[in-house]
Amino acid sequence: MKAAAVIKSLIRTTSILGLIAASGCASPPLIRPGAAWLDNRGKQIQSHGGGVIKLGKAYYWFGEDRSRDNDPKYRCVACYSSADLAHWKFRRQVIKLSDPEQLGHNWVLERPKVFYNTKTKKFVMYAHMDGKGGYKFARVAVFTCDKVDGDYQYLKNFRPLGHESRDIGQFIDDDGTAYLIFEDRPFGFRIAKLSDDYLTVEKQMCLIPEHLEGGAVEKTRAMNLWSALTMYRGSSRGAKSAAPAPVASRIAESAGALEEATAVARGCDIDKPRNLAKSVTVE
């Protein structure tokens, strides 16, 4: 009887441990603010200045890849995918580009944003391209691809409607109309409509006379509002790190024209301009 009781106890304990193990197979979709964010390989996510799009039930995150083992001749953009926005799988480096405009050793390619055009079935990426003695080039670079995580091909660069462009954001409305949000340093923060094929900027929708960075647009569910989100106010250049800061707000209830916007603070990266490899993506 004693032996039978021991066996029953062992069976019960094993069953409980099995249930615990089974329930813990997939960790819950937790995001830990301030912690380094790791991908499916256990490596730190390289998605600085990034943007996220959703295709079906999957999310795709694109951002600057500043891995220490990257060849310094190239500027790279990484792509990750997720089903829950917490656990991310590294897909590949979708861009590995070597100074196409002869901008010099310190040229930059940053803040990549991908649009999917349902009419052309093309993925179009916009990014900030700069160099030539600091941020004086101030243009957007355009890339295209047939596959969300494919090899994006460099197409061209330009200044949107003739204006300087540095930090950029994106928005696609319910009807497929796409917008580029960009920092025009001398004048402020512009929101502009893209052409039907998304390959160029067609029309300015508004100018916000504020010196903002890291812009994006959000359409709320409760009301027909447009809001511009900024991660930073002012500049992080020359500082050891950058942190989100509050900014003034404006609200518009216009569905057709992005005439005004709400600016609020959001955090994403901790930038270390003097050592980009030590910049981190945090949750």
C-alpha cells in the first residue's frame, strides 16, 4: 500500500508538472518597458527609427540595422514579423546599400517606412537619406519590392515638393490614400499626400509650424481625428541620449484633409549618436 501511494503521488506530481510545462511553452505577449527587446534568435532587435505595417494577421517591423558586425560600407534595414507585437522573428536584411549618391563616409539611411500599394501590388519604402558634411542633403530615398521581406531595390531620391526632409513618418487611410509626414527643419512639420503609385509626393495637406521629429499619423476609432505623434522634441544630436518629451497639441475633425494634428510624446529608441552600435530598441 505504501508503494502504491508513492506511485500515485509521483503520477500526480508528473501530471501537474506536465500541465505547467505545457502552459509555459509559449510565453505570454508581455512587453517590458525599458528592457532590451530580443528577437527569436535571442539577439537584440535592430529596428531603429522603425515603422510597422500589418498584412493579414501578421505585423512587419522595419528599421535601421546597426548591428556591430555590419560591414561599415553599407547601410542596412532589417525586417521582423510578429503575430502579437511582442514576439518578433527576424526575417532578413531587406536593404544592404553602399552610398549610391556618393555622400561620403558618414552618409545615413534612416527611419525606413514601408507602404503596401494594393493597386500595383508593390511594397514601397521611404527613408531619410543624408550626408555631405552633416544633414544637408535632406532627401527621401525610395525603394520598391514585390515581397514584404524581399530585396528592396533603390529607385531614386528627392526633396518632397522641393522641401527639406529628415525625420519621416507614414499613414495609409482606409481608402488606400497614403501620406508622408516629414520634418522640414526651416519651416516645421509637413504632411503630404503620395501619388497613386506611392512613388512620389503629390500634394501638401498641412504645415505644422513646430520643430518636431519622429512624426506619424494616427486615426482614432472613437472620433474622426487625425493626430501627429512625435517621439522627440528638438534634436538629440550632440547629446549622449535622447528621451521623449511632451509637445503642444492640435486637433482636427476633418476626414478629407490633414489640416491640423495632435502632437503627443511617444518613445521608441534610445539613441547614442556617438556610438550607433550601442543604440538600443527598448520595449
